[in-house]
Amino acid sequence: MEFKLSEEQLEIKRAVREFCENEFAPELALELDKKEEYPMELYKKAAKLGFTSLFIPEQYGGQGYGYVEASIAMEEMCRADSSLGIATLIGLFGSDLLLYHGTEEQKKKYIPPLSRGEYISAAAFTEPSRGSDITKMDTIARKYGDEWWLNGTKTFITNAPIADFIIVLCQTDTKVRPTYRGQTLFIVEKGIPGLDVLEQKNKMGIRCTATGEVSLSDVKVTDAEILGELNRGFYHSMWFFDISRIVVAAQAVGTAQGAFEIAFKYAKQREAFGQPIMQFQQIGCKLAEVATEIEAARLLVYKAAWTVDQGSMDPMLTSMAKLYASKIAVKAADVAIQTLGGYGYMSEYRVEKFYRDAKITEIYEGTSEIQRLTILRYLLRMF
């Protein structure tokens, strides 16, 4: 066992940090946060440097690394800015499904432009009346002749307003029981008749990302747009969530680290009653505890990512990583605000934004409640 990053991984970490130092201006982060505007130029610059496609094989224009390296990049970017970081690296959301379940034609068509930063992808699972429950879809795909007609609504879909294509989970067999055995994934391209996307604004956090509600009204696609196997979409989606949880967990670790560093620096410089407030145990010891928990979360995330890269993904471990890392992100941001006191409540000191951005990690890609249930299910199988 080696508990250290390789030289290549350290170089990726250094390169991403340098990119963030040059590109993540605090005033830009505040401006885009207020406007709820996606940092398209940052995304394209990061793609050109290969940061967004670290896990994509070289044959499709990627860097040929794995999810450990992708987690390192996500952590480092969110450490620099919790909102710009996730927005910059989220442009390929859902592309894992193409990479592992798509046909060769689909891979060649969509993945290279994604790797170059020319495309943005989205994946639509959540529905207004179902939330975390995707065992049955209200979005229905019915086949008429050679065409599938898609009808339904998806909500809280990351990248939907700016995506060049959206991977949509639909119910293709409404009679089968259990219902999840009759679901299929389809690739729906931007501009197709019947597809309408409404941007959802006024989010609490990660306001630099684009979120939308997707409406499908008699959207017509063919078998060529089926992603993966017919009526296996639920299983493909659950596999994807096992993967995407790791990226969210890395986002949480980076957010926690960034908030902690601001608080630690402030506590060393700020004086009260004739000494730095770091010397007060109520502050210094709390920061020490947070630092310990961040390190524990980081190791859990790296181990989960490593299992994927080794071809032995452990869904229980990925759930543990997301559950714990997201909890620590919220705690670290809360401690940071408390350490800065009144200043922590003001936007220019940034920790209030870290707090707003941290909370979503306990919600999307499976809520913390869902993660606990997943962990419990695997524990019951083991014991």
C-alpha cells in the first residue's frame, strides 16, 4: 500500500492549481455567482488543457487517466472556488454512460467534441413528482414504426440549458413488473422538435452551473439514439450514479478544504483579547478537528475512485465517500463562517458562498438519506 500520489498525479494537481490561480479571479466568481452565469470561457480553457477529459481514453481525445486523477482535479478546482470549480469540470456530465455503454458510432460522434470543449452534455433522470425514486418513470417512450416518441418532463437537470445533447431516461415498457425493468436511455440532441428547456434560476448555491427543466413533447428518435441496451436503462443509470457519486464527493472535499484554508488563515491573523483567535481552544481545536475529517474524507474518496480505475468498483464505498465528504463539506463551511464571525456572513470573504455551494453535495446524485440506505443494503448482504 502506498498512501501518496504518483509524480504524474502531483503534476496534474500542480497544473490545476496554477490554472485556478490564473483564471479564478475572486471578482469573476462573485460576478458570475450573482448573475447565475455559466463560465463558458473557463470551461473551454480547461478542456484545451485536458482537465475536463482526464478520465476519457486517448482514442477519444481524452488524457487516458482515471477517476483518481479526475477526483484530484475536481478537488483542486473546488478548493480554489467551490462554484467555478464544479461548473468548469461539469461540462462532460453523463459522458461516462456513453463511454461505457454507447456504441462505437456514438462514442466517435459525441466524446471527441466533449473532450475538446466543443460540446457540453447532460443526463436527465429526476422527475418533478418522483425525486430520488427512479424505479418508475413518468417520461414515456413509445415506438411507432421506426420511431420512438418521447413525452414527459425532467427537472433539476445539470447543464440542460447549455447542453448540445441530453441523455434521457424513459419508461419503454409500462406493463413489466417491477417497472424499472422497462426503462431505456435515449440521446436527445439540442434543437430537435418537441424538446424545450427552461432554465431554473435562484438556486441557493453552485450558481455558476446551469440547471434546467426539460420538457419532451412528441420528441422523435430512432433505435440509433438508444444508449446501451433496450429496457436496461435503470441498470445503466444506477451504475452511472455509483461513478458520479465519487466526483461529487471530490467536489465536497475540495469545498471543505477551501473553506478551511480561509478560516485557518483568518484565525492566525485575527486578534482578540491580545492574541490570535487561533489560540482560543474553541476555535483552534475545532479547526484541527475539521482538518482531520477532511483528510479522512479525502482518503475515502481516493480509495473509492481507485476501485473504479482497478475495475472493481464498490458501490457501498462510493456511497460512503459521498455521504461522509458531503457532511464534512457542510461542517467545514459552517465552522469557517463561525470562525470569521460577522465577516463570514459577508460575500467578499467567500466562506458564505462555500457554505451555499457545500449544501448541494448532500442532495444531488443521491441524497444523504439515499446513501445511507444504499450502504445499509450492502451491509445486510455482507453480514
